[in-house]
Amino acid sequence: MARAVRIKDHHAESQLFEQRAIIAAVLMVIAMGLVISRLVWLQVVKYDYFADLSQGNRIRIEPIPPNRGLILDRNGVPLATNAPSYQLELTKEQVQDIDATLNGIAEVGLIDKDNIPTIKRDLRGRRSFDAVPIKLQLTEVEVARFAARRHQFPGVEIRPRLTRYYPLAESSVHAIGYVGAISEDDKKRLNIDEYAGTTLTGKNGVEYAYEAQLHGKAGMQQLLVNAQGRSVERIGNEAAKLERKEPVSGNDLFLTIDMRTQQAAEEALRGQRASAVAIDPNNGDVLAFVSTPAFDPNLFARGLTRPEYLALTENPDRPMFDRVIRGVYPPGSTVKPMMALAALDKGVVTPENTVYCRGAYRMPGVSRPWRDWKPGGHGPVDMRKAIATSCDVYFYGIANEMGVDHIHDYLSQFGMGTLTGIDIPGEKIGLLPSTEWKKKAFRRKEAQMWFPGDTISIGIGQGYMNATPLQLAHATATIASRGHRFKPRLVRAIRNVTTGEVSELKPAELPSPHVQDPRAWDIAIGGMYDVANAPYGTARGATANALYKIAGKSGTAQVFTVAANEKMRKAGDLAEHLRDHALFVAFAPVEAPRIAVAIVVENAPGGGSAFAAPIARRILDTYLLTPEQLAEQEAKKKPAPAAAPPPRRGEE
Amino acid sequence: MSIDTIDSSRTQRTLTGTAQLLLALHLDGPLFIALCMVGAVGSIVLFSASGSSLDMLEAQLMRFALGLIAMIMLAQVPPRIIRNAAPVAWVLGLLLLLAVMFQGDIAMGAQRWLDLGFVRFQPSEIMKLAVPLACAWFLHERPLPPSFTSLLVLALGIGIPTLIIAEQPDLGTSLLVAAGGGMVVLLAGLQFKYILSVVGLLVPVAIGSWHFLLHDYQKQRVLTFLDPQSDPLGSGYHIIQSQIAIGSGGVFGKGYLNGSQAQLEFLPERSTDFIFAVVGEEWGLIGLVTIILLFMFVIGRALYLAATAHDTFSRLASGSLALTFCVYVFVNTGMVTGLLPVVGVPLPFVSYGGTAMVTLMAGFGILMSLCAKRKLVSR
């Protein structure tokens, strides 16, 4: 112990404390002196100024809500705008009896009696001098009806305000989202100071994700009010001092959506429970984003009545459900090009290896065969032809050789089983199974084991595997661009309304999938080209006469499992909700792809090639061709009876 | 401000019976009377600030009574027990804080409350007392001024609860907890070189917490403090309105129940954090200075008691409680008058709200036990 042990010296400590206590007391006196001198400043020196502000006329601060930014399609077509409308506003401090007033307004028929508790709850949270909207978007009749009885309701006024208006109603509602009344949850998330005077906020889609851009900043104006709180116009020395701060409008958003393509896709899917996504493989721009059935977002901006809300939420077709990013489906044969790339990457086959397909695959030691969708089989197929004919037997084989964990690792490089990172919330992850996943997913020990048989159905996109339409489009775009992967995005550019300056957002490139040999892309793309063009291609019917070259891949996802010993049944024999889902992915033009699409039709009346492929074709045509070119292409079609391609069973 | 002025006054002599009772209960007469006066003034102000709400007045008086009972009961506890309980209270308080962190109720967007089924309370209130007491306990047998290692231990003992509370988020309480512990260390004779280096450290800490610790609304408050006009609708609104209320009160005020800013509800949070502005509007400069002097008497008397205490623990603990009370008063009056940024610190005994008042009274009870009692027993 080099250091001396310090001994407690009680006397010295007591002195030390006293000294500190005195310093503290002095500091206290200084601090309080500061406060008192501040009080003298406020109450004596500046008394006249503050008395002016407070006595006689008082200054009230009224918020001026900002204009919400517009949402435009990629070419500037307005999708969400602000339209003037009249709303009924109540100012608490000017109303003697809130219950009586609300009941009175309900009797006039302007608000619903059932809504009164909700309105009162909303009022409670607001400052007493805030004008709180109690009914949005009055019709002209309602405006007239209230105006006639206005004297009965002091403190309730009709004010023109801008509300959100979606001119195209249902179109692309799942991408744009909608605005609705600010809820308790929203208040926790948003800076409510910026929402003084604002009643609506983004609830979903782009409206939600880009709220910070769209909202803008609230402004304010000072008003002179008399003792009752009424605003008075006065010209005097105080009026000049009234401040006004202009609100800052929210920024406009240019979406990546191309409205012509979007509407063609919506038209093509009408009446189905279905979704379609189109992506530009060169930058991840989402060109079309369709989920049907859809709903009218204007209802939410206006405020839904309870029956309207129930009608939406209890509709069995689930119009509110965003199938593009939240619907998960077995991808079926649409994964085959990726499976081929995975097999080449692992080196379990070469593109030239030929398999003789007899219509069923047998795993050594297992008596149960895995059937091909085509009962007789495809004969000898190499990799490219296996994709083109969608030969299940070939893919059963390579899946078995690769093993599920390689499939998992490889396909996740295409975004399967992961979030694509699209710029709106709510995206589902899908399911890309692995041995690891199965261990976690099942409670029982026996069920946790991964069986080789599980892998075989993964080879054709069935079994445990599922994916969102967005993931399929994203993966297809990745193949189209030979591995250049971009995060899908819905917003292309942001325009500052004040300066008019448009700032383009940079596409976000993601890591490319690994390939041993770049020629692997030729095989996968070649196979998809043959699907649409070779005489044995499964979707050649839907691509006939195209002025550009299409590559695609069909898929059919089983909803209803056919027992191994049962004969295949015709689609028409099954109840509607048990029918297979029809899928089709495609991109074009093959040499320099500009668009990749994925179509999923739930419980479709036909298979992927027969039903989904023509829809994809229509989307590609609309995006790639001018109206003149379209007419030219139409003319090339034979005038012969437009016999629809015979209803073919899709690939299992 | 000394004890003699009141001891020799006529009031005291005519109340000898009461004085004897106070002594028997180990209560310090001048402090007790001053606290009752503050409580009475507070209740009168609250009645006006609450818009003449009898319900709120009744609730406040109930709490004041509860606080008085807590104070009297704690004053009976022997100092030794308080000293030994200090570290236990600290550990318990920390456990409760952690419990709140993981399953507290979220009220008004902040996670502060713990629901025990029969009562909901904020564990951070316990920490306001437990932190200074535990720090004093830690130092009472060590030689003073504290060594560097002791300082490190103290820094942890103060820092951990402070950070947890700041994250709840409750900046006001965390400030008071840190102040409670910090005062102990300062009173223990912390060398000036450390004080200077801590001040030097504050700059990077402030920058760091700005970027990583403070919530957006807390940052907003600081920004608005620097320029209230930048956000007249939001947090700037409080500052602007409270200054109008105080300034328009002038020297004599507009009269009780006649403050137009307060009564017409221009002044936000007028019954809680901003109640000082109501006093300013209705009672003017005279009223405010009177209240401040009353508070200064309480603080001065408490400090005096602390200085006369006989052992290190009592001195440090009660000195810290007295100075924390001073921090309360200064931060609240400072923020209402626009000297300091708005942090949620109530004006003790005047602002409406329960837990803080009971904690404060409990603190004074402990102080009386530590100081008043020893005088009696040892003589």
C-alpha cells in the first residue's frame, strides 16, 4: 500500500459541509434573483405590451392547415388531389351545451346519432378554441339545411376546406392507399402540433409511407377576438402586429405507375380475385400494381358510415386486402427458371443433360410416384426444353439432387422468402422453406424432420413454398435483367411545390444472384422464350403475333390436393373456391427487357397459360406499344373465329 | 430566515401547546408551519386555476393531507433505520423501474406507470428519494471528500436510474433524480477540479444525448425554448401564453379569479405545470415574490437543519433533499417565465397532481427525522 489510508475527520467534514451549504444557499439566492428579475422584466418593464395582448382584445392563434401534396402517376396524371368541400366545425369554447348542440345537429340529419360518442371523444382531446370538424364533405343540400338553422347552433360553423379527392376512385387504390381521420394511434406516431387544423392523415400505401413528404407544415394566423372568443376585425394599432405564418404545402409525389398500363391491367382482371404487378427491370419502378376487387378511397376521406365499413370488411372477396404484397400463393411452375439457375450454380447438372420424362418421377426406395402434369410425359428434355414444356419430372430430379437448403439459399438471392423492400408498408415475407425453417415451424419432433420427399415438390414451387405476386415480379425482373436487382419502388420523384424543383429518387440496387457462368442466364431466359414461342411452349397461344419478343412462364398453384391414386379432374368439376390459382410471369422485349410482370388469378377458370398469360400479354402490349402499333398488331391476327385456345390443364 | 426570528415571535409563544406537540412528534416547527402555508396558498391558487373546480380542490387537499400523514409518520422513524433502508430502497426502486420498462402501462404516450392492481404509481417517484439517500448512505462511512473510485460508483448509482427514467420518457423526473444524487456529491465536498471537468464533459454529453437519447418532442421543446415564435401552435404556444399571462398581471395582478388568460383557457396546463403563471396573472409581481420568498424560507430552513445535523449521512441526505426542492422551484419558475426550456416539472405543493406532492412531503418527513429528532434525543 503505497498510498496513505485516509482517515475520516468528522470535524473537517462538518466544516466542509457547512461551506458547501453556504455556497448552495448563495446559488439559490442568485437563481431566485434571476427569476425575480425576469418577473420584473415581464410584469413591470414589458407590462404595457403584455397587457395589450391580454386585455380588451385578445389574440388568438388559429392554425392554417397545409395543402397535402398531390400524387401523380409517372407521366403526371393526377391520382390524388385536393378538392374543396364544406365541413361542419365545432368550437368547444363557443358552445354552451355540447350535448344539446350535437343532438340538435343530429335531429337536423347532419350527423348520425350513433356517432355522437365518437365525436365527443374527439372533442375532448382538442383545445377549447380549436375548430374541430364534426362532419366532412357536406353535400349542397346539407349545406343549405344547416344554413337555414345556423342561428340555433352558435359555435358551429360551415367552413370550406380542402379534402382529399381521388379522381380515378378505385384505380390503383392499393398502391396509393388512402387518407382517413386521425386516430389515437396516429396521434402517437405523428407530431400533432403539425396537424393542428388537419383532420386527415395517410392510412395505407403511399399516402401512409410518404406522410412526412405529403403533409407539409401547418401555418398559423393571429386573430383578434373579443371576450367571448369571437373573431373581430379591427383596424387599430394592434391589427398591424398580428402575425401570419403561411403554411408550407406538402410535396407532390410522382409515382412509378404508368396509368395506361395500370388501367389496362385493371380492366383485364375485372371480376376476378386477382393481382398483377409490372416492374421495370432496369430500375425497379413498379409500372402497374393491381389487386382486385378494389374499393373507393374517397369513402375514407369522407368518413365511412358503419354499414359501409362492414360491407367492405365483410365482403368475402376482401376488397381491402392488398393481394400484391400481402397475398401469398404457391408459386407453382413459375419458379422453374430459378430452379434451373440454382441447379447450374450448384453444378448438379449441365444445360445439355437430358432426362427422359415418362410422366412420373420415382425416388429410389419410395413406391409413391410424383406425377408430371402431362400424363404421358414429355420424352427427352434438356434444361431449356424442360422449362419450355414445364416438365415436372426434370425439376423433381434436380430439386432432389440440390437439396432444400441450396434451393433456399439460392432463391433467397432473388428475393424469395424475404421482403423485397418496396416503399409501402405491410409487405408479407412469403415462405421459402429450409430444414432450419421446418425445425422452428413445427412443435412436434416428428414433424420437424425434413424429408427428401418435401424437397421434390419444392422443385415445382409447391409444398411449403409460397410467395407474394410482388416477389414473383421482382424475381422475374431479376432474371430479365440478368441479375441486376433493384428494390421495387412506387415513388419515382418528389416535387417541392414551393420551388417547383423535382428531385428524382435514385433506384436502389440490390446484390445480384450468384452465377458460375453468365451463360446460365441464356438457358433460363431461353427456356422462358421458348415457353412463349417454341411449338412446344406452354403459352405460345397467348403470345402469337406479338410485334416484340416475349419470354414467360406459366404456373398453376394447387388449392385442392389431388390424391395420388385419383384421376386428374377437370377444373370445371371443382367448387369455385377449390379451383387452382392461375399464375403467369413474363418479360419483354427479350433482347432489352423494359417490363416484367407477374399475374396471379385466384381460383381461376383456367390454368396459368390459358387464363393468366393473355392478361400478361395485354399488359405488355399496353406498355410497349403505341396505339398505332397496337392496331397494326391487331390487323395481323387472322380474322378467323377467335377460338380461344382449348382449355388446357395447367401444369401441376 | 433563522430560527430565532420565529422562536421569539409572539405567535410561537401563544402556541406553546402546539409547539410542544410538534416537538413531541419530532417535527420542526418553522418548517412545518411554512409547509402548511405553502400548501394553503397552493390550494387557493389551484381553485382559481382549475376554473373553480371543487372536485379538484378536494382531491388536492386530500393529497396534501395524505402527504402530511406520510411526513409525520416518517418523522417518527429513527435515523438509523432510514439509513439502513436507503440502499434497499434504491435496489427496490431500480427493480420497479425495470418492471415498468417491460410491462408498464402507457399513459399519454409515456411508459411511467406501474399497475399493482389496487393502485397505479410511478416508481420514478421512489427514486427521487432513494437516489439521494442511497448516495448519502454510500458516502457516510467513507472519508470525504470522496475518492475517485467512490465517485465512479456514485456516477453509476445516479446515472442508471436517471437514464431509465429519461427513456420512459420523463425528462423532468430524471432531472430531479439526477439533481438529488448530484447534490449529495456536491455537498460531500466534491473537489472543484471534478466539478470543472464534469462541466467540461457536459458539452459532449449534451451533444451525444441530443443525437441519441432525446425524443423528438423533447428536442422540439429545446428548439422552441430558443425561439418560441418558431412554433407558436405547438410547444411555443405554452411559453408565449404563459408569458402573456404573467406579463399582463403587472405589479398587483388582475385579482383572484379574474385572470383572463387563465379563466378563458388561453393558458394551457394552467392547473399543473403552468400554475405559476396563474399566480402571476391574478396576484401580480407581489404574489409571485411572496410565493418565491415562502419557498426560499422552506429551502433555507431545511438547509439550516441539515447543517446542524450530527452525522454525515443525515447532513448529506437532508441537504440534498433541501436543494432538490430548490431545483424543483427554480426549474418550474424558470420554465414558466421563459428562462429555461419546458421540462415537465411541477411547482411543488401548488401544481395539481398527486404523486409528486406525497413524495415531497415524505422527503421533508425524512429530513425532520434526520435533523429535528437527533437534537431531542441527544440532549
